Amino acid sequence: MPRVYIKTFGCQMNEYDSGKMRAQLAPAGFVPTEDMDDADLVIVNTCSIREKPEQKLHSFLGRILPQKKVRPVTVAVAGCVAQMDGGNIFKKYPGVDLVFGPDAVAKVREMVDAARTTRVLDTEFFGADGYPFPSDLDPDASGRVGAFVTIQKGCDNRCTFCIVPSTRGDEVSRPFDQILAEVEGLVGEGVREITLIGQNVNSYGLKIPGAPTFADLLRAVHAVPGVEVIRYTTSHPRDMGDDVVACYAELPKLASHLHLPVQSGSDRVLRRMKRFYTRARYLEVVAKLRAARPDMVLTTDIIVGFPGETNADFAETMSLVEAVRFEGSFSFKFSPRPGTPALRLMDEAVPDGVAQERLEKLQAWQREVQLAAHATLVGQTVRVLVEGPSAHDEGVVCGRTSTFKMVNFPGDPALTGQWIDVRITRGFANTLRGERADAEPAA
Ligand code: SAH
Ligand code: SF4
Ligand code: F3S
């Protein structure tokens, strides 16, 4: 049986797409392997959101391509770098057999077949009509506690820093019934936690008059028997409507955690980023969410050093994070991306040293907030849905709270998939440590 090794960089979309590739390749006899050196087909699913992730493709190909001299192996480059660079990848890396973008995932089987005899390139975008959302379930999802379900592809926003609109194309909402069928299928495989994914999930369905909205979708997923936790990512603050906020009061399975990327606390910078909300609007959404769900935990994404960002702008970002007290954030220095509108602002580029200083200040504050929030949990008992054995500690399992906190505690891997009450004994910056609050049942 041929073996396939898939290396995934980037966001949840890529992880999900890799799962769909495994699903498409399974009927052709491809068995997933964890060992790249043993694989007949190697697919690298790439990310181009910043310069650094893009460089990972280069080092990865540097490891796999030399193997072609000593054994037959098909090498495919997929994902967002493939979409951007297309045929140039063949020029740069002559050993690559197949290059395809995110919209071609549904065709991976045919492409791999064709790549036996010729180089294959597919970076075509599909239109909204009949967009081929693959429906086969990721074989790896079976037995997992949580799984992603895509609800839309692409993005219609044009945030000036962002390359995603050119790598993923225009937004297309996935038909409601297809989403529910996938949720039901996953629950049938034992999945309990569903994370709905898209670049801007709050705009789900809005382009189709009379179509169900994202709030309708949340309610429908909530009604699927067997679904125990619902999460979603990513939300755009502009499109976070009152109907979705109301779901937090109405739907108990909806997790008490929201990732709501703010990018900057300065209205001037937000305008130049074309985010189409103000700091005040963002804070208003946060207040509404906390009113609807008092234990709501918020996390965010922040870019520092966007072209033209002044000390005063950065101070606004600091004061915003101090006001909201996010309990997690992904923060990055602005990275100029090919073809994005922000390139026109590069004469106001922030020197790297300044951006680095701002990033460190922000991250140090962030760490303090997390440590403080986690210290208040010590001694408290929290419910966690156990995800499986800890990757690092023998005899320890990990699970997440509704608020998305990772909790490690001594326990049997057989607890996977169960809800367990855990007394927190120690808080770290990113995780919590605890022990079972209920007595261990006698064996
Ligand atoms: N659709 C999501 C974000 C997807 S990209 C949203 O609208 O929030 C994930 C994160 O990468 C972004 O939130 C942003 O913080 C960061 N990012 C995107 N482009 C970037 C760039 N050019 N430089 C630095 N960070 C960037
Ligand atoms: Fe990029 Fe903005 Fe779309 Fe998010 S909403 S994917 S940041 S263009
Ligand atoms: Fe990266 Fe593409 Fe996702 S650029 S962040 S893999 S949409």
C-alpha cells in the first residue's frame, strides 16, 4: 500500500484541508504515515501569512527533495504559498511534482494520479456556484474529541496587511445542510466538540438573500444530538452582530471563549488597516459578550509595527489590552506581504528594533495577565473535557475547560472524551495543573 505523509503549516483551514486530502486519498489505497522518509507521497501544505511561515517551505523541501536521488517519492506543494507562487515553485525547486492551491483540494486524487507521468499545476479558483466543499470525513477525526468543520472558504475583506484574499479567493458560504451532515458524521465517529471555521465566520450566509445566518447555524449545530461543545473561529469584530451575542445567553453548549482579533487599539491604525471598526466599537462588542456570558474569556491577534504606527498608536494598543485583559494573544510584527495594499505605506515602515521593542512589551504584559488570571483559579474546581494523554508527561492527561484553558492532571488515558472535575493546583502562563476533584473510582 502506498504511504502518504502530510506536513501542515498555517491555520485551521490548512489543518482541515490536510484532513480532507487524507480522506480523498484513502480510497486510492494511501495510508497515512508519520515517517516522511518512508512515504511514497509527501504533501506540504503551506502558509504565507507572514514571511517566516513561508520560509518553512524552503527548509522542508531541503529535507525531502534530496531523497528523490535515492528513492521514488512524489512531492506536492499545496496551500497558500502554492496558490501565490504557482509554477514558479517548479522553477525554484525542480524536484517538485505537483503544485496546487486550496481550491484544488477536492481534486487531490486525480492530480496525484496525473503526477505519475507529468508535472501538475492547479491554482484555479472556483466560483460560488457549486463550490466543491469536500464532504468525506478526515479518517484521523475518528476517535478524536474535537474536530473542525469548515463553514466558508475565502474572504471578502481586504485588510491592507493580509494576503489571505489572494490565496483563498472570494468568500463562499458552505451550504447549511452540508455543514450539518458533516457535524452529524463527526459525532457518529465519537467527536464531541465542534469548531466551526472560516476567515470571517460572522458573515456566513450574508451574501445569499434569505439564507440562514451564522446565528441560525449556531442554533442548528447546537440542536445536533451528541454535540457537547461548540467553538468557532475566526470572528471579525465589525460583523459580530447582536444575534450572535444573544446566542451566548441562549445556547449552553457554546463555549465561554471567543477569539476576537483586534489587530490594533488605535483608530488611526485600524483605519489604515481597513478593519472597518473603531476601538470604541470593539470595546462595545466585548461588553455585550460579557453581559451575555459573564465567564467569557477573550483572546486576540495583534500586529505591532504596522507602517506608520507611532508611539502614541502603540500606547493605544497597550491601553486596549489592559482594558480588555485578554487571556491569550497571538502577536506579531508586521510582515510585508507581496501584492498587499500595505506595501504602499512602506515609506512609513517602522524600524525593526522599534517593532521588536513594542512586541516584547506587549508580550510581557500578556504573560503577566495570564499568570494573574491563572493564579486566581488555584484552589477552584473546573470541568474539563479530556482530550487524551499529555504529550510530555507519562500518567498525565490533558483537557480543556469551556474557556479554552488547557489543564493537565494525573489520570488514565481511558478518561479521554469524559467530563472530569479538576481542582487546580498550579497556574502557569499557558496551562494549568490540577488533580481530580472527584475520588478516583475503585478499579
Ligand atoms: N481572518 C482572521 C485572521 C487570519 S490571519 C481575521 O480577520 O482576524 C491570522 C492573523 O495573522 C491575523 O489576525 C493577523 O494578526 C496576523 N497577520 C496577518 N497578516 C499579517 C502580516 N502581514 N503581518 C503580521 N501579521 C499578520
Ligand atoms: Fe485577512 Fe482581514 Fe480576511 Fe482576516 S478578515 S483573512 S485579516 S483580509
Ligand atoms: Fe496561512 Fe493560508 Fe491560513 S496564509 S494562515 S494557511 S489561510
